Amino acid sequence: MEKRISGHTGLMGLFGTPVGHSGSPAMYNFAFQHDGLDYAYLAFDVNVDEMAKTFEAIKLFNMRGGNFTMPCKNIAAELVDKLSPAAEIIGACNVFVNDDGVITGHITDGVGFVKNLELSGFNVKGKKTVVLGAGGAATAIQVQLALDGAQEVKIFNIKDDFYARAEGTKAKLAEKCPECLVTVDDLADSAKLADAINNCDIVINATIMGMKPHQDVTLVDKSLFRKDLVVADTVYSPEKTKMIVEAEEAGCKAIGGKGMLLQQGVVNYDLFVGKEFPTADYEAFQAEQAK
């Protein structure tokens, strides 16, 4: 497909670190070309302490929209002008839209993740879930699971700054979704983690473990996998993490993060340009590229 940049081309982008592995530029640039839209989407490697300057650049260059990834989703929520209701509850945003200099932050991680589960044949309503991690994406997933009727959301995270955030999420969900049992425990407590996984319907990795340079790391011992367990990852590069490979070997229903990215993209694209993402054409394009 012809690629073109003009003097009027609008800029969109992804901000976070690492971003070199990201599939977002290819996905959105395909859609822009497919729909004849004069935009270009790039990836910018920035860290938390560079986000204030990043927002100055977003406004200076009049960027229409873009995305935030780890570890910048929480600081982004503090720097936008407005937050969507869900982003305000979560305290993080992964999407921004610039309307005449007013930047609104949205969160679509949870929606994309749950939609990908549904397309893979798993409905979260009434299910017991274990979520590893408490960063921006993890929190969005936890909130969406509760909003969509999960029976339990058991959060495990290391005792870092995000642990307190997880406890805050628990408190908010106790108010917003009292029918959902939410707990927070230390990821280092292997006995408690094992017990939770042994008694859940789905375990979800929402950390960077499994992503380069941690591609040889999994947070779930393969001895805990059983055939009736669903195992899902938010990491999409590599397409199959060590956790997903070991889950498949154990006969689990294993769901990688690639579909989550695509379903997020569908929602994000509508926010950016008000159009339906060309999902079928993009999947055909991906299949052709993989040959």
C-alpha cells in the first residue's frame, strides 16, 4: 500500500518505554492509509520523568491523539486536562485525544482485554479471576472484570509503589461493585498465589514479565496449570510468552496478548478519527506479511 507524508500530515504517537517492539505504529498507519487519512503514527521512547516535556511537545505539535504504555499510564492521567469516567476511577490512561488544545485521557486496556477473552470463547461473568500486576493495564483489567460481573478478582503484586494502588483499587471496587470480591496479596507469597490459582477459572499476567528482555520469565509455575484453567497474557511480543507456551503444553486454554492489542485498537481508532477500524483487512494484511 502506498505510503505518503505531506506538509499537512497530522502526527499521532505512542509514548512509554520500551516501545521498539510495539505493533501500534503498523496497525494505525495501515488503518490511516486504508481510510485515506493524512496521519502518521510513530513510537517515542520516553520515561516517567520525561512526561511533562512530552505533554509540552504534544501540544506544541498539535498531535491529534495517541497512546501511553508502561510505565507512563499513571503519570499521564495526572497531566491530561480531562479524564474519561473510567480513567478517573482507575487513575491511569492509555489513550489521549486532543480537541483544540484540550487533552482528554481515556482507558481502553480493560475493554480490549475482556473483548478479546469473549472472542476467544471466555465470558468473565460469574468467574473467579487472578490478576498478576497492579500497573495501569492491570488496574484497567481488574476494574473491567468487576464491572462485567466477575465473582472474584484476586490481585497479586510485589510490594512496590503499585501495591498501594492495588489496595486503592480494591477500595474503589468495594464501593462500585460490592458483589465482586476483590483481594490484594503479595506476589512473593507463593503459597497464597498457588491456592488462588488452584481455585480460579482464569489467571492473567498483566506485568512485563515475558516481554523482552524478560522473555525467559514466567510468574506462574507450570505445575499449577490444569486443563480446565484459562491462562491469559497481556504481553503480545513475543506472540507466545513462556507462560503461554507452558500453559498450552499443559492443555490449558491459552490466550495471548495480540488480540487484546487489536481490540484496544478498534476502540482507540474510533476515539482518534471517529471511524470503524478495518479489522478484517488488517488481519488479512498481517497474514500476508507473515508468509
